[in-house]
Amino acid sequence: MTPTEDGAAPVCLPPRQQVSRPRWTLPPGATDCHCHVYDDPLRYPLVAQRSYTPVRADLEQYLAMCEQVGLSRTVQVSASVYGADNRLTLDVIARLGQHRARGVAGLPSDVTAEQLDTLHAGGMRGVRVSTHVKGYGGTQAIAHFAGRIRPFGWHVQVHVAQADEIAQLEDELLRVPVPLVFDHLGCVRGSEGPANAGFQAMLRLLRGRDDCWAKISSWYRRSDAGGQNEDMALIVGALVDARPDRLVFGTNWPHPALHAPATVPDDGELIDQFVRWVPDENIRRRILVDNPAALYGFPG
């Protein structure tokens, strides 16, 4: 890890300057439902208590990646390094237009209805909680935020450090009165496999609630196989078997919190992995186009 000058948090590897073009062509309206941008820290300051320090990965770089791989809509997740300051995400949505972009916010615990109304008008549609990175509230804030966001039709996006946390929260999550979205395949590791207790709890929630969703994203961070991440194929397959109508796809660009000697993945290769693991064209279209439209309110 490379420390920051003040020792606060390690500096990330930069995004690839060029990514490969996938072998497969994505359908019109294909949506990246998990990504971030990082811009000038003088304009968009980083919080002091953070898990990593990003390098600049701005909207122009992101759009160049999307053009190369065939993604046309985006859901920007306001990065944890900005805490509850959502200005960068709102600025990105405003530049792209809400026919093309939506966002997920970080919120302060004392967020007001007026603040939520402003965020909603700006294209935000959910709040993220995390036990894995600093900057958001943890999973203990789920019920609190659910009460605040329910009038706006938002969801809670759940990001855990270990998949087993979902099993521990299962009873509570069954009762949450707003939709739920699970980050990164429920954060199960490839070596744990689909039999993992937390992953199985997530599958039960997906089957038992019609307003529960999961993201097929960041599997390269959970793989223990290296190379083509093939230990994640069974995990993706189990999700597709359970609820193909409640899955969305995300690149996790620019792949934050990777440090040398790690390698930043090639987004074109990630697209091809996804296509191999979800070979049915109709299901892929649901995951890439139809499901994001339903979850985030994109035009049909």
C-alpha cells in the first residue's frame, strides 16, 4: 500500500487508460448500476476518516470506458470518501441527464426531509450503508434510514465486509419497510461458494421479498481463484437461478481500493466474463436493461 502524505489512507491504483472492447455487444440501454467518479479534491473534498484515497477518475474517463464496452446508462454510487457530501454525484447526474443517470447517496444520520427532497429531485434513489468502508453509516443505521427515505420510494443499499453478516441480519432485513439492494453478490468469497450462510440468507430474502435486489459486480475482488475468477461462476449462477428479475450489473469502475501489487481489471474482459456466466440473451437483457429501469426509474 502507498500511504497518503498524512498517513490517513492508502492511495488507489489509477484506472486503466484503455480497456479492451468486449467480444459481445451489449443491448441498447445497458446500465452500469455500480460505479464511482473521483474529481478534483479541492472542489470535492475527501473526508478525513476514509478507507482509501482515490486518484482522479473523472466523468470523461468513465464515459470513455462506457463507450468502449457498450454501456449507455449509469447509476453513480456516491463514494464513501465523500461521506454525506453528494455534490459530485449530483453534478454528474445533472451533466448526463436523468434519462441516463441516477445515484445512490451517503447520508448523515440527521438528514432532513427537505434535504432528501433535494437529493431526490437531483436523481438520487437510495442510501448506502457499509460495514466494509468508512464514510457511510453501518448496518445498524438501516432501520433509521428506512424511516427517513420511505416517503421517497428509495432503497437501502447494503454493503457488508463479510457475507455472514447477512445471515446475522436476516430477520431484521425481512422486516425493513423499504426495498433492499445487496452490493457485490452479497460480498461472498469464491472460496466460500454459494453454500455460505450469508449468501443463502440473501437468496431467501430475494425469493421472499419482491422488493429485494442484488448486484452482479466486483466479483474479481471476491474471487480466490485468480485469472478468470471462475470460482465466482457458481455464485452468479445461483443468483440467476433464484431471481433473474431482481439482478442488476455493475462494473465497480474505477475499481477503488486496489493497491500494488494488485492489477486493475480490464472492464471489457469483465463484460465478457459476465456474458459467459449469463449465456441466456433474454436474461442478460433483463439484468442490463429492464431490471435497472424498474429499480432506478429509468425510462423504458
